[in-house]
Amino acid sequence: MNKEHFLKQLESSLKKLSLEERQDILQDYEEYFSIGIEKGKSEQEIATSLGQPKKIAKELLASYHLDMVEQKTSARNITSAVWAVIGLGFFNFLIVFAPFLTLVCLVISGWLVSAAFILSPLGILINLFIGQFRIADMFLSLCLCGIGIFVAMGMFVATKAITNGFIRYLKYNITFVKRGIKYE
């Protein structure tokens, strides 16, 4: 593969990035080729040493999405980063998607429990209309409401910690995958 073919493949694989970022990346890879040619290597040798353009693009996109998560943590950015990291290989599907799904289910269930506890006093209103109001039920629902508020505060902290921990896990995963690729 020559320089032109390599850069075209790389550019087409980076369509999701902005034009400016694509140009910066392509300029870097053009420099790799220039330096390699100065050292007496052929374009084909340089392209082979750099690796496959599609794989390089996947790694760059994963890094880009993780940077976006660091700039603004949102569900959309995190999901994009997860899918970009999963795209690095089938093995990543197993080691990224399963923990991601587990953590998402854990966070959602924690928030649902806190919401159910906080809304438990509404059950007292229903009991009033049905005519089965008991004072013990009122105290129990108020206790549950208080517990729900504490659970919600804990879930706020836990959600932030889980999100930050998972982002660090994704970064580690990307660096682990990149170790297998050697740029000369």
C-alpha cells in the first residue's frame, strides 16, 4: 500500500471526526511518511509499519470519544465511547459491553429503588381513598421516604463514581489494545 492509498483509507475511516481534526491526523501521518522516506524506507514499508488504516482510525475514534466524555459527561457521550471501544475488536465486546450493561442496570435499579421509596407516601393517599388508612402505614411510608432520600443521595455519589471508574476502565482498555501496535 502506498502513501496515497493509506491516507485515503485513513481519511474515509475518520469521517465521524470534524474536518479540522481529520486534517491534523492526516498531516501527522504524512509526516510519518516523510520521516520514513528520509530514512530510506519505501512508502510500502512505512505503511506496513504503521498498521492498517481502519484499525488506526478505530483507535483514534475511541480516544476521541473518551476525550468527549471527559469534556462533557453525558449518557450519549458515554454510550458513543463504549461503542467506539467495543469496535476495536470482538474481545472488547466481551470485556467492555458486559461490565457496561451490568453497571447501567445497577445504577438504574438504585435510582428506581430510591424513587419508589421517596414516592411511598403516595400510597397513604390511595389508602385514604380506599378507606384502609392505618397510622402505622403512615409512619412506615414516612420512614421509607426518608430512606429513599438517603438512597438518592448515595446514588448521586455512586453514579458519579461509577461513571468516572468506567471511563478510566475504557482508557485502560484502549491503551491495552494500542500496546499491540508499534509505530516506528
